[in-house]
Amino acid sequence: MESKDKLVHRALLVAKKEIAAGWYLFDLEAPLLARAAPGQFVQLRIGSRTDPLLRRPLSVHYADPERGRIRLLSRVSGGGTALAASYRQGEELDLLGPLGQGFPFLDREEPALLVGGGIGMAPLYFAAVQRRRAALPFELLLGGRSSALLPPDDYFSGDRLRPLIVTDDGSRGGKGTVTALLEQRLEKVKEPLRVHACGPAPMLARVVELARSAGAAVYLSLEARMGCGVGACLGCVHPFLREGRIEYRRVCRDGPVFDGEEVYFGD
């Protein structure tokens, strides 16, 4: 296991922007973290006191190794993320990373469907930019509860992405769920392909069902509460089904990206 001390970095907050209600984008100068791959994450220490005690995991939203910068996307969902949103330009952030295993096969020529639910769009955006720049076929599918809880259309234009968007209330794009949108796209794309997804567990369980029916390989980025972020505390274990037996793996160290066919969501 790599030394935890070697993974700790002080990153300069170059810019911060609220891109949707409660969604904050952080641009950070962090040359050693800019080697991260789509699907990897960092652990952010919030403040200098013991409350909150634990770091918060954030997916790497984008990394530019040439400029030595990364972007993080955070949604305010509690006291810790609310404190994170209070950081100001020019401050230094204490980050642990890059951590975990990213999405595999992003450099393959087979078409890829990238499926993000809510804040689960964070690592899929990075994957989409990587695929576009390599001129590899993909579609980015995003879903949210309403238009107010998703980035505006011009947010995606900077990297020339054109996501297919649906919302639960129909206030943006089509009305419905991102899994219903995925089902539609799987019916139209007949080539062998891969599905990469990140979002809440019920959504991911449905993604696996749909990919299996279509004969598509599927890889999931799991969300979990984490303690150490390096696999020592076992606070983020998740059940997996392999050869008819349940086994437990660490989301932080063994994932967060896993073969979706092995992830166990219960009966």
C-alpha cells in the first residue's frame, strides 16, 4: 500500500463557482493530483478542527496534467459539504489522493454509454471529455430531479459535450429517469458496447439489469461513506456476489469502480 503521507497534498484554490443550486465547482492547482484518471477520487479535509472529523470523498471531475490542475464538483448535502462550499479563492485545500481504481477500457473503440444520476455525473464528465478528445464514440446520459439541480447547458459547451438530459419533473430535457433513457439508447445501439455509470444504488441496480439484457459490459462507480480512504479502516465495505457466494470489498481501495455484474444490491 502506498504511504498515506505521500498522498497528502496542499492544493491552491484558483477559482470557485456555484454552477447550480448548491453545486460548487473548484478549480485547483495540484500538479501531483492532475495525474488522476476518470473514476478516481480525493479525500478533502474540511477545516482544521476535529468537527467534522472525517475527510469527504470527492470524485475528480476533470484533470489537466499539462496545466497541473484538477476540478472537483461538490453538492451541499450536509454540514461537511456546506463547510467545503465556504472555501474561498486563494485558500489551500488539504487533499488525499488520487485514490481508488478508475473506469477501465475508456481507451477502447467500442461505443460507450456514460450514465450519471445527480452528482454521479462528476466522474462521467471527465470520462466523456477523455473519450471526445480521443475521437472515440460515446454518449453522455444525465438525469436529475429538476432543471434547477443540474448544471446549465452552457456548462457543457466549454468541452464540446452534448449530453442527453432527462429530469423527473420534465423541466429540462425529457421527462423521466436516466435509466429509462438508457433503455432507449440500448435499443438503438446494436454494436457491442460498454456502459459506465455512477449514481444512487437503485439507479445502478437498474443499469446492471438493462446492460445485462442488452449484452453490454457494465462498470459502476459506487458511492460510500469513507473513513480513511486507503482501505485500512474497512468503513466502506460493500457486498459482492461471486460464484454464488457473498464477499465484501472496500469501495475506496478496491474500487470505487467495479464490474457491475459482481455488485450485490440485495434480492
